[in-house]
Amino acid sequence: MSEAMDSIDVTKKGAALAAAEAGRFDALPIYKPEIECASREDIRALQLEKLKETVAYAYERVPYYRQKLDEMGVAPSDIQTLEDVRKLPFTDKAVLRETFPFGLFAVPLDDIRELHSSSGTTGKPVVVGYTDDDMDMWSECIARLVQMAGVVPGDIAQMAFGYGMFTGGFGLHYGLQRLGCAMIPAGSGNTERHIQMIEDYGTTVLVATPSYAMHICEVGEKMGYDWEKSPLRVGLFGGEPCPPGLKAEIERRMHIVCTDNYGLTEVMGPGVSGECLAERYQQHIAEDHFLWEVIDPETGEPVGEGEMGELVLTPLCKQGIPVLRYRTHDLTAVHTEPCACGRTLARMDKVRSRSDDMLIIRGTNVFPSQIEDVLTGIEEVTPHYHIIVETRGGMDALIVETELRPEAFRDSFEAMDALRARIAEKLKGTLLVAPEVRLVEPGGIERAIGKAKHVDDRREK
């Protein structure tokens, strides 16, 4: 357990988190043990049965997939093992945009109970639909992952995600209700009101992006709110990666335990995987609903178990819009050994970067997560940062803006310049590219209510 967890009052945690701190993971409730604790053989057998049904369903009901499989000379009956999934075509975001809005739907709109979509900021949005059975599966996946995080029936959960077409807010809402929690649909924004609600309504669970949770924490501190005495005990984070340093800081300052969950609109929304209290930096995949692969993003070939690659997902139960081999572009590794929490479901490393997030700076590959990791290890700066890439004299220039903590600010130019040079040297040692570092005054980097945008690439495309 982290030092942050050690500092949290047991009476505030509740029985589930107290048991986890004591290492009594066998005492923690599991939502669906017959699946979450099944043998690897039983899990794979169930996946194969569902994969065969999914391929036949997509072939029969979705003209796009029928045409693709016919072109490749693949019939649904060719799927006899889980490895045969490699005979199927990849699907990516471009396919969902090309078939906008309903070209991949497998049922008539009369059978669709809910529509969601991506923002569409870079083109046509991705539109997905859910049948009654899809909604039931979605809420169950969420109920499982929030129980992994220490949420129990009777908790009061406050939603700080927006409720529009974004899947995050509604997905967590439905799953928390299914577990037996009361929901406060506060939505995003109006941070002081969020803090007042936590105090007035006795909120025990906060659902937010990690960057917005950090903002709530900071605003509360400025208001004089004592987070140690607040009723909050669990933070459920999603919508963006949560680096370990940021998570540890939120836990320490808000006196709560934070867990991440993973999902994406194209395959369902949140609920694909979630973090248990035994393994804080990996997430259990709902393998009865998602077949995972990890591939080399360049060749498309599988990598070995535990090796880093691009995550590919095939939903195994989706009726509204079945998707075959969706390329997430998220980089992770997957492990299948049993977990100390008692679950046998495979665990994926938390996604810190994407294959399409990579910046090429003067011929060198740079990931924002590398910069994040370096800054996390420097005590004088906050978790807030901004990366700018621009062209100067025909060459790429990398600028890293990092925010000072109040106690690190000095009137001495020499002291600040020495700190700036030290940060630049640490970044260069990791990135193999010399960045320009700019120190920003405390509070000077804009806080995000939704997903935080860390990179501003100003180069001509």
C-alpha cells in the first residue's frame, strides 16, 4: 500500500478499504466471483464461444463486415480458436467515421435505447448505440469495477463528469446505481458548488478526471476546507491518464483512495477494465465481455505476454454495434497471472501513452508521459504542465512549461534559473532532446474541467 493510503483514517475508509490496507484482500467483496475468479481455461472457453457468436452476428447483420470478410475469404465458420481472431480485419476510428452515423449498427433504431458519440473535434464524430442488453452489460461492467475500487452499496457518489454525448458520465452513473449507490448528478464545472455538495450531502465517492479532482482539491484548500474531515473516501478517475505522482498527491491532500478505470466510446465506454485495491497500477479486464490482443503497432503482429504494444479489443456481447478488432492506439502490456485480490481476470498496465501521441522531435521519439514522469520526480513543481512544439529556423523546438509550487518560488533570479536548468537537464537525460523549460508561477497553468490538454503542436503539418 502507498504512503498515501497509510495516512488515511480507517474510520473514514469503511470496511472495504480498511481490509485492503491490512492486506486482507480475501475479505473484499467481488461483484461476480463466478466470472472474476474463474480459471483461465474457463475464461478462454467462454471467450471463444462468444467470439464465434459475435463474428457470425456481425457477418449476418452488418454489411460492412460481410463485405470485408468476403473480400478476405474468411467465413464465420473459420473461427475455431481464439488465435483465429487474427484472420479478421482490424477496425479503427476511420471506419466508424466513414460509416457515420449508423452504418455499423446491427439492429434497427427502434431497438436502440441510447446513443452516444465522441466530440468530433477532428472530423465526423464516432456514433455508438446501445440496446437494452447492451445497457445491462455496461452497467454490470461498471458495478464490478467500482466494487474493485472499494465502493459499496449505500455509498453516495457525486458525478463531476459532464452528461452530454460523452459516455463517461452516464456509464459510471448507471453502474454505481446498479451497485446500490445514491447518485448526485452534479455534472462538470462550478467547483465551489461541488465542494459544498460534498459537505452538505455527505458525498463518499467522487467521479472525475484526475486533473479536475486536483482542481477541486486546490479550490477547497483556498476556501479553507479541511479535506481530512470531509466525508469523501474514494475517487473514481477516468477520461484521461492519471500519472502515479498526480494520484499520490491527490490521495495525500484529499485524504482519499483513488483508482482509475479504462474504456473508450468505440467499444462501450468506461468499464473495459478497472483497478483493484491489491494492484494499484494495473487494471482487470472484463474478459467475458472483451477479447484483448496486444500487437506491434507497426506490423500488426502479436507481441509476447507482458510486452508493451498496442491494445486491440473485440467486444464479445455488443448487439447495437458489434466491432471487430478495434485498434485503440493505446500502449499497454497485459498479464494473466492471478491477482492478490482473488481475481483471475487478466490485468493491463495503465495506459500512459498512445501510439499516435508520439512526438517526433528532430528525429527522436518523445512521449508526453516521459516528460510527466520526470516532472513528477521534482518536488519543486506541481503535476500541472504544458508542452509546446514549434518550428524555429526550420528546426523543431520543444518547450516545457511547468508550474512552481508556492513554497518553491524565490525572488532570486539566480535561484530560479538554477532550478530551470536542473529541470532541463533531467528532461534531456530522459528524452535525449534538449527542451526549453519555462517556470510558471503557482496557479499559472489553466486547470481543465474535462480532459486536460497537455500538448500544443504548432508545427506546420
